[in-house]
Amino acid sequence: MLKEIKVLLYIFTILVFFFLCLKYYLSDAFEKKIYRTHNNHQKIITEFSENLKIFKSDTDGIIEYIDNEKNDSKKKFQFWKLIEND
């Protein structure tokens, strides 16, 4: 008898917990609070992005392409010397 009452009390407690959670998260006050928070975050992101500094790109002309068809002689690159055994 005592065991059944204990199980019913546990089930009742769990159901009340879920009911109160749903009631809170589906309430209008919570939705207004969330909307204000999201709106505030959007405002902060907009203000921050307007104050960002934009740097000029200094990577133009860094890559040099080697055309192997025009250059018949095979150039031995320096990093191969590290691999060769002397």
C-alpha cells in the first residue's frame, strides 16, 4: 500500500513539474522577454558590425604560377635536397 502511494506521489510530482514548465514557457510574458532579448542581441550585433575596421588586402600577386610547357629544363627545387640521402 505504501509503495503504491509513493509511486503515485512520484508520478504526480513529475506531471506537476511538466505542467508548470509548459505553462511558463508558453506564456505571453516569456515570449515578450525572449523577443526583447533577441531584438537587443540584433541591435548589439548591428552596432558592433558598423564599428569593424576593414583592412586592405595585401595578398595580391603572392602566388607565382610556373608554366612547365614553356620551361623544358627541369628545375630542382631546394626542398628535395632535404629528402635526398648523401
